[in-house]
Amino acid sequence: MMLLIDAGNTRVKWALAAEGAAPGAWSATGAVAHAGLDALASDWAGATRVLVSNVAGPALAERIAALLPAHAQVEWFASTPQRAGITNGYREPARLGCDRFAAAIGARALAPGQDLILATCGTATTVDAVRANGHFIGGMILPGLALMAASLARNTAQLPQVDAGALPPLFGDNTQDAILSGLLSAQAGAIERAVAGLGGAFCIVSGGAAPHIAPALKVAHQVVDNIVLVGLHAAATGSTGDMRC
């Protein structure tokens, strides 16, 4: 059994897949906050092969390593110049976040042969561009939706903390709607600008805030859950683009 782990800044997402299963075909999956990580030892006990993307630092890596079966073959996924059909165009390929590299692999596996914009909306929002030939051009990084809201509430007098919810009017007639409209417009605007910059590329949106941000988009898009895990699975199986959205 293969165990795929995406350790982000807020949560740890994971999936189990039988050897030979197509990327995204999982027998079990889940997500926990960092505080709940230790409860996953029993879920992971049967894994014989593990692929981990970790952007949350060495302390969390140690906690994950302690939970993995002793007999399992473990790979700590890292960004490389090329893998699974993606050529890494970062100026220093190893400095590309491993989650972004995995997500690019996952996007290409889902939509091969197309120019792609991949927006991953989590603690940070990353908006990355991949050419139809698999060349990862680069991308944008901006604060995520919740981080923007928290910063505005913390640094501006008398403004409320706003939770993402229903799509507000573009021009809010009350402070809460005006804030939320601004937050969503900032996120959607970055994604739409990237799509236009790549000539109307196909857009994939993923991450915990995707259900809030996607409705604000004025470009064609598809919401995909757990794109990093899809990419890890594709990397593990050597898939270079045999799935279709």
C-alpha cells in the first residue's frame, strides 16, 4: 500500500492507494490539523511505500517520520529539474516549493497537453503556470484568503474579522461585504491575470479556500481536491499525463 502525505502550513493531508492504482484513485484519505497528527499512526500502519511533501519545517517532518511504519520505503519529495513530465523552469529548481512542484505534476496528469494555470488556495495562494509541453514557467505567491482577512482585521481599527462565505456584491454597502468583496477580488484578480497572461490557459483551482474563491472567478476553471496528493501519486507511478479532467 502506498501512503501519500501533503504536510502544509496548517493541515496534513494524506491518502492511501494500492500499488498500480491510477493517480487520484485512493482507498482512503483524510486531513488533520498539526495538533491531531499523532492520531494517524493506525491509519498509516499498513503502508509499505511513502511519499511525503513537507513545507512545514523540520519539526513537523520529525513528527511525521515517527509515525511511519518502520518497514516502509520513504521518499521525502523534493523539487528537481525534471520529473513526471514536468520540466522545472525555476531559476534554482531546488528552491521551488515541493508542494508547488507536486501540484504542477498533478495538474498535468489531470489535463495533459494544455497550457495550465494552477491556483492552490491555502494559507498562501500560489498561482503557477505550466506550458502544454510540461514546462513549469513560474508563478505568483500571495497571502491566502484567511490570512488577508486576519491581517486587515488586526491592522485596521474597527474593522471586523470576516469569514469567507457566500459571494458578496462587488460593491458592498456595509463594511463586512466591502471587505469580503475586496478579499475575493484580490484573489480572483491574480488568478484571472495569470490566465490572461498565458493566453487563456485552462485553470485548475485547489486548496482549502478554493470553494470560496472559485465562485468569484470570471474565467473557466475546475476545482480539484488535493492536487498535491494527485501530483505525488503521479510522481510515484511515473505518470506523465494519462488522466483527463
